[in-house]
Amino acid sequence: MKRWNTWGSENQALDAKLGPAAMTMLEQLLGKASALPDSTLEGVMAKVPASRLPQHPLIDTGAEIRVRHARGQSLPDHLAVRSGEFGVFPDGVALPENTEEVRQLLDFARDNDITVIPYGGGTSVVGHINPAEGDRPVLTIAMTRMNALLHLDKESQIATFGAGAAGPQLEAQLKEHGYTLGHFPQSWEFATIGGWIASRSSGQQSLRYGRIEQLFAGGRMEALNGTLDIPAIPASSAGPDVREMALGSEGRLGILTEVKVRVTPVAEKEIFHVVFLPSWEAGVNAVRTMAQSRVQLSMLRLSNAVETESMLRMADNQEEVALLEEYLGSKDVGEGKTMLTVGITGSENQCVPALTLAMEICEEFGGVDTGTHLGEIWAHGRFKGPYLREPLWQAGYAVDTMETAINWCDVNASMEKIETAIGSALNDEGESIHVYTHLSHVYGQGCSLYSTYLFRCADNYEETHKRWQKLKSAGAEAIVECKGTISHQHGVGTDHKQYLPAEKGELGMAAIQSLCDLFDPKGLMNPGKLL
Amino acid sequence: MKRWNTWGSENQALDAKLGPAAMTMLEQLLGKASALPDSTLEGVMAKVPASRLPQHPLIDTGAEIRVRHARGQSLPDHLAVRSGEFGVFPDGVALPENTEEVRQLLDFARDNDITVIPYGGGTSVVGHINPAEGDRPVLTIAMTRMNALLHLDKESQIATFGAGAAGPQLEAQLKEHGYTLGHFPQSWEFATIGGWIASRSSGQQSLRYGRIEQLFAGGRMEALNGTLDIPAIPASSAGPDVREMALGSEGRLGILTEVKVRVTPVAEKEIFHVVFLPSWEAGVNAVRTMAQSRVQLSMLRLSNAVETESMLRMADNQEEVALLEEYLGSKDVGEGKTMLTVGITGSENQCVPALTLAMEICEEFGGVDTGTHLGEIWAHGRFKGPYLREPLWQAGYAVDTMETAINWCDVNASMEKIETAIGSALNDEGESIHVYTHLSHVYGQGCSLYSTYLFRCADNYEETHKRWQKLKSAGAEAIVECKGTISHQHGVGTDHKQYLPAEKGELGMAAIQSLCDLFDPKGLMNPGKLL
């Protein structure tokens, strides 16, 4: 089971730690800090009000399950959970076992004027699954139990899953047959396939496997106004793609119950090389050249100089880091260096020329290949990022991220602008921000920019939340000014909602609204999210 | 200028011919035939009624321009044009020079209750641009003059074009800068970028460049109810993709005026190898293996045994064909053989391993590589298919095509079923059909199937049209039964409309209708098409 108040499973120890070098760095950058007081599960459970839901055999109105399904993983969610000030709880949680039960629950909701929140893994970082205040009772439908591989068509490489399958469940079932979906967002350990589709997710190796838009072939969505069966066709010119309406619908149209996804045999070979480049510009040029030359890679991830420096400082083995830096220095890769992780996946026959081409391009831009050692460390820790919030929190620091996608011609200026906006957002309080960025998910046209920012918690939760609000607004406004998307991989939820019209335009917003009105005429599905 | 009554430009001689071997083959298969009587342009012009449109400086109500914009390139269109029985003509044609003029025309249409047909290259084969009967006057807006490259962002590889740019105009302007769009449907010589987007087109080398969905980055659509500005973002998780609503909208939502497309530097190298395989099954297995192994190719096109045989019989040089067949026979590739064209495009460094991998896979399935000679012939004639309708017509035969996309697991059975349905559709009249199929546009999940069928014209136009109706219905119903899409690359228009609900479902159809209602509340945009 997922822990109730932090990232991770209850079966596993929370062993993410900040080493002394990292602590020193943070204290130097942000000042000394101390942790805010924590709530307890029992304390929070005591605050859960009586349920407003009529009785239904599939709905559990117990306090604990309602606490455990009340919040996602955004920083405001974290502050709510740790302070115990949850605000609104769902009035009940249902865990349907099959499509018929989902149908029953939706009919029940429609007939009783109940709002419905579809819940996958509860990993949203933008408020997708949080109940909103209102007079209508709130039913959270958690898809957890619908996690089976229902069918595997090896010839067409299509797997049918219950939409509640989380990353490890999904991959384990495919692996038994020698297949993989290859969708590995950082939330992979808990996030579900249905949630990925509803939020238009992207995985770390999207360069090989595609975004969820490319992986989602079709499936079934139960809506208040009927059932949408999306046929799994390789491609079609028969009118606008209904599949694309489900993608990014964030629970506003209905609940995906079964999904068909495009899978691949597990690759013969997979390696990650780490290359250091002399500057951000050199790194961006190398990455852009590889992407636009269509070198057959599975991942390109470039940390900017501050992220590179932070990662090296936070590494366990500082002696190794010193040796590495000495070696890089001898190759003219010193201060301002950027770290590039290059994923190569495929058959032996494909990996060999891909690696050669990639390394030739890196070299052209002054890159120094350090081989696969650091890449193995990256791969080993590829889902560990979210665990770092806990030791930071215990040290009195908060961490959050913002991300966008930008055309290549605007990447450098946008990175500067977003970092500057976030970095100076608490100037009025005299608080420093530690902000750094990586680029990943590369396309011919551009890439995503993903900024992480750390700041010191204020003396209390309310002020800490206000700090976050300033940081979030500053970052989001900078993204809008740069003409980036308000989200490349996290979705809209509540936290990005006000920035969506800048991207979609008046008619685009009205178009999405008209779909919501059709699928859900009473406005019961996940109200307040997306639009 | 495009010829008024057949495929081709008025500047170029109609030199497509059927050799004696082809004529013999057709007479044997279909029986002797004779041509139906032709109408003349003057004769048709004399039939054009007075325009019902109010005067407008941008609208031409002359008879000739109305004849030239009344019909597309479907077989019913061909029969209408050659017989002179056009039915409805547009009441006028406008050729706007810029977005402002399009806006003016749409406002004029809205204020005067005029239906609007957006017209690209007039190459639709499913009735997209044909005026429907009705009381409202019909204005065809031809985008011909808006064909310029407006901007090229080389860093982000985004080109902005007027939506009326036809294939050769578009590629010539890009080539000056060393770039290509790489979108080469058979209609390329006349079809436009706006039309490709509105009909969700796919080009012969979609394996490298992607379908138009992947190439279309954003742009501007003028609608009766406003303007839709679609930002060109590399990828986004911010809600349903508005870009996808324009794709396949078939003029029902509005008119694309400027489009941004993802372009690529012209590849260092491009070759087409032709491989013969001992059977259809062997060919399908080879193609599927190459697609699913992600071999970096630009095209895979497999003709079934009858198409292979037909192409060999229709070749100019029958002595060469005999030598080829002798050679193939010595390698156990004889009767029932299938011809596979393999496109390899990229840098020298990419083409070498791709060719090796592809040929290894072909060999595994008994394929014999004949090198690039036949591939060069294919590439030289890649847009020549549509020209064959004319010599066939003059010999008394009609030709049409049907296409779908199917998952790999259903490809063989579907090909059989579709060919059988078409091939037996005129059994009641004792007429034989010559039908053959190729597979192309390959995906991990499946591929398109493209069937060509030839039949003998009846004694008159009406009966010939009835024959076509039987053939079209038989093919389309077979596709629906096989759970293929009703079109992989031609769109819906009027001719596929009745088959769309089987694919989209009730809620899916209602979703598309709700978008139409929003963008065009009075139902003036291209009525009768798509839905």
C-alpha cells in the first residue's frame, strides 16, 4: 500500500537520505531550516466528517480510505497532508472490480447527483484527484483492483489491461510474455495506465516508445451519458480521432475501464551512457542534432550546469566525483559543464550504429563520454526522485517542479526566463531559491524543459503554501510568456487551469467544454479540473 | 492548370498508355469493352445555371470556374464529369489571397446564409468538395493562391505555409533551403497541405516522416464562429489536443489558412530496393518483422500476387520481365510471388545498417533482393497511378480503389475478405472484376490494405454508376466486418459517411457533431460531408 503521507510504499523503508555534502550545499544556498510539525493518520481520520453519500454496496465510507484517497502528490497536497488540513475529503471510495461495477457506480452517481472523481494511482502533481468544495457528495472511484492483463495479441503487439494497472503490475504481466510497454514516467511505481492516458503522460524513454498518445491504441470509457468504445486501429483518416478526446480528458468525460496499448518485445540490449559537455549551449546543440538526425536512441536527458553540479554534490561517493571532475577538466570540460544521459535500446545490430552516431555528435560539440557507469547509477535510481522530498522535508526544505515543452529556437531563452522567474519569486521575503533544469523528451521540433526548485519552509504551513503559490505563479507565467505549453507531462488539474486558455484560445476552450457537456450534461465528472 | 475532366495538368501531354500485354490481359479478365461517350467543356458550361449568390468582389460566378471546382476525383465524380451530368454546381468560386480575405468571405457567407465548401487541390476521391443539393447558395473557397512558404524556422524545423500550397509548390519552396516535408501521397501533384490536414492524409514514406497528424504542428483556422489559433508546441499534456480536432475535420469546422508543419533536411541518401517473396504470407511476415523491429526504413510496400502479376504484365519491357521471372524461379520464387518495395532514406551512416537489417529479414522469409533497378522505376512512376484511369477509360474500363488499416492479426483474412467481396459484387450481372491489393503504411500494430479494382463499363453511365455502387458497398461492408477503419488515407466525405458510425460509435459521432455545432452553429460549412 502507498504511504498515506509521503511518496513510497508501506512495505519499503524510507531510505532516501541527504549526505553531508548535500546538507552543507543546501544550508549555504537556502539558509538553515527546520521541519514543520507533522500530523498523524489518526489525527486526520478524526477530522473526517460524516459521509453525505447514500448507501451503496460498492462504496466504502470509512475514514481511513477517504483520507488515503483525498490528495495527490503536488506540493499543496503534501502541505495539506503533513499539516492535517485536508480541506475536503471524498464522501466515499469505491474500488470496482470490473467495467460493470464502474457502470453501476456511474449510474448511481447520475441518479443521485453525486460528483465523481476517477482515481488511478493518486500520483497527480496538479490536483487532478482532489475533491472540490460543493453541495454535492463526492464519490472517488479508485481503479486499483482493475489491474489485470486481459489479453495479449502478440501478432499485433496490442495488450488489453484493466485501466487501474500501475506501472510495476503492468510491466510484470507483460514481462512474463517477453513484452514491455516502455512507459516510464518518474511516477511509474504507483501511477496507472488509465491515469497516464487521462493526463497525457510521457515516459523517460519516449524517444523510443513514444508518449502515451502513441501507446494508447483504444479502449472503453464509461461516461455518464453512455459508453465510448474506441476501436484499436493502427491509423485512420476517418474524421477527427475520438481517441484523442480521451487523451488528456482528466476524468471530465468519463472513466477508462479497459485500455489497449501498443507493446514491444523487451529489447535485446539497453545501455545508458553519460557524456559531459562543456556548457548548456553545447549540450542543447548536441541533443538537438541527435534528435533531428533521427539517431535511434531511447532517451536524451541533459542537466543544466546547476543541476549537474547539484547532482554531483549530492552523490554518495565524493571521492569518485573528484576523480571524475579532474578527468573532465583535463578534457576542457570544467565549470559550467552539463551532464547528458543517452539511452540506447534495441537489438545489438541497432545499438551499435546508434551509439557510434550519438557519440560522434557529442564529440563534435566537445562532449566527453564517460561510458555506462554513471548511466547505470541513473537507471538504478530512475524512480527515486520523488523519495527525496521526504529527507528534504525533514530538514525543513520543500521541493517542487515545473515543466513545459518549447521549440528548439526558444529553448535557451526560455530556460533562463523560467529559472529567473522562479529564482526571484521570493526576493521580497529575502528567501533564496535553488532552481535547476534538465531537458528531456526530445522531438525534431523541440523538447521539454523540467525545472526543479527547492526553497526553505516558512515558520508555518500557511506561509509555506503562500511561498509555493508565488513560485508556481512566477514559473507558470514565465512559461506562458515563452509560449511553452503549461504542461508537457503533468497535465492541467486545478493548478494549471488558469493558464490553459492562453494555450487553447477561446474557441479551443469552448471545444473542450462542448465535449464535457456532451459526455456529462450535469457536470458531475471531476468538476473543477482541466476547465 | 489541372485538366477539367481527367487527372493531369493541361501543360502536360497525357502519355500514360496500356501496352498490348496489358490490353490482352484485361480483355481476357474482363471481356472486350468500349468507351462511353464524352461530354465537352463547352457543353457542360452551357448547363451551368444562374448563380444564386449575392455579388461580392472576391467571388467569381463564371461558368467555367464553377465547372472546374464542382467535382473531385472519385469514380462517381469521373462519371459525372465525363457524362456531363454534374448535378449541382457551386454558385461561385472565390480564390482568396490571404487570411483576411478568407475571413471576409466567411463573414459574408454567415451573414447571407451561404454554404461554404473549402477547396484545396480538388483531388478528393470520396466527395469532399462536391456541392450538395439545397436551397442555400453554395460558395466554393479555393485556396489555390495561398501557397507561399511564409516562414522557415530551421532551428525548430517548422515551416509555415499558406494552406493552399500543393505538393510540388511546397516541396520546391522547401528545397531552396535544403528541406523537405516528406509527405508524398499519390495525389501529391495537385493536393494541398490544407487538404491533407483536413482529410488526415498519409504519404508513401509515412514510415520515416509520419502521417500528416505527425507533420502538422499547428496553424490558424477561420471558422464561422471565430478563429482557432493552434500553437505549434512539440508535445503537450495540457488537455485534449485541439490540433487533433482540425485533423480530419473535412471542412466542417472551418478553413485552415496558415499551417505550420514539421520539416526535415533533405536526406543524404534515398534508395528503393525491390525484393520478391515466395508468397503473400511470406511478404506480410517480412514486412511485419521489419516494422516491429523498428528497422529505420522510409517505406514498405508489398503487392499481393495478383497486383505483382498485373504490374509485371503491364510493364513496358516484357523481355526484361521474362528474364527477371527466370531468375526468381531459380531461387524458388515463382507463382504466387509478391513484390516488396523497401525505401531506405537517411544519412549514409543510417542507410547502411538499415539496408543490411532489412535484407536479412527478407532473406529469412525467402525473399530475393533484385537491387535498386525496379525501385528506381517505382520511384520514377510513384505519382503516375492516377494517370492510368484515362487509357483504361478510353478502352471502356473503369478503375477505383478502396483502402483501410487493419491490425496485423487480421491482415490476411481481411485482404481475402475484401477482395472476395469486391470480386464477386457484379456476379449477378455476370461481370468479372480484376481486383488486387497492396499493403503499405506499416505500423507496429498493423498496416493499411489498399485494393484496386477494374471493371468493365456498362452500356451507359447510369448502369456504370450502379456497378460502382455495388462494388463500393461490397468493399466497404467487408471493411466494416473486418473491423478495419473505413479509410486509412482518403477520408470520409460523402462516400464513406454511412460507414462511419460503425467505427466511432454513437457517443463518438455525437462528439464530432458537437464540435461542428460549436464552430458552425448554422450548419453552413461543407454540409453533408463526414457526418
